Amino acid sequence: MTLGPLVAQVASSSPPSPEPPAPVPMLPPSASLVHHPPSINTIESSLAGPSLRLAALNDATSGNTHGMRRADYACYRQARRAGLLGTFRAFLTSRFQNLESIVRFSDRELPVVNTQGDVLFSSFADMFDGSGAVLATLPRIYSFSGKNVMNDHHWPQKIIWHGAHASGERAPDNCAEWQSAEAGARGLASSLHSRKLLSQERNHTADGIDDEDYLYNSKEYQQLLSEIFAQPLNDPN
């Protein structure tokens, strides 16, 4: 998810499939979102098993992320620059995606942790019980640069975009699929001061700070597609 877009991640220690990439589907595979400690990215945590990690982009953005693929790529690129392997995806809804479907069904009972290994939710599914994904303590969400967003000046407004109802189902307020810069466009967001990730606040798409470093070239984008779509999606649903 990213605060501004928050980043829902899941990393895998498995090597990429040697088979050539399959045709690009609408969504990247969710299996690679699972983090299996110990891995290349060692973190101090009381958890011995796999988990789902949640990180924030290094800078807040407006509701105009230039679309879901651009938001997913920002997560991917910043994770790579931080030395984190695996796939990170934007914690945003779209007309094809509820928040819960970001993670495959068999992994939704895994705990959600931050990049420091602190447990944020006992399971991914617990985030969508209708309460708005309540955090037990003050938010401890770190950006890919390792900063707590609650204390980081790159996050002047402690707001995360999500575009979902409290249940995680997609809502119509999503800044026109996260592509509109129009003044009248709105998206559902959540203030971290509420200690919720899914509070229901309708914000103007211009809220937040637009990240000019968001641009990428065609070669980088093709690399993204090759890597995140290399493994076939094998979801029981």
C-alpha cells in the first residue's frame, strides 16, 4: 500500500521460474507477496513463519498515481532500490480489484508486519472485518527508505489512499481509477491519525504531494512485466 499509495507486499525466497513470461494478465501473481523468514531480507521479528509485509512509498502522492500499473511499478522500483526482493503491490482498489484480492486466498490468514518485523495485524483477513483495519497502537509504517511516515516530512499529510469500503470492497470514489487530476475528482482515503487504514474519508485527488520521480521508461516497464508476471497464478479461487 502506499500512504498516498501505501504498499502491500509479499516477498518470496523462491527463484523465478525459468519458463518465459506468460501473457500479461490483468493482475500480477500474489504468491510472490509472501515473505518467508529467514530470507535475503532478514528482519528481527518474533514470527517464525511466513508473513505479509506492508511498506510505504518514500514520498506521499496525490490521488492521481497515473493508474494502477504506475502505482504498482513505483512499489516495485522502490523495493528493488531498497534491496527488497519479491513483489510489492499498491494497496489500492480498481474496477477489477478489491483490496482483499491483492493476496491469494490461501495466504489471507498470514500475519501482516511492517518492514521492521513489527506485527500490525494478526492476519490479512482481519483487516477486512468491517472495522476499518484498526491498528492497536500508533501507526508504525515505514517507507522503503526506512523512515516512519508519521515522523517523515516527506509525508506532510498522514493520509493513505485506498478507494475501498471498510470491508475492503472497491468503492466508486477512486479518483477515476487513480488517473484523474481534475479538481472535482475524489477518492476514499484514511488518515493515519485515526489509527485505521480503511477509514472512510473522501479526499480531493489533488491532496498529497505529487512525486515527480514517478516517471519510468519503456525498458524499465518491460523489465517490471517480465519479473512480476514470470510465475503463473495458481489461486484456488
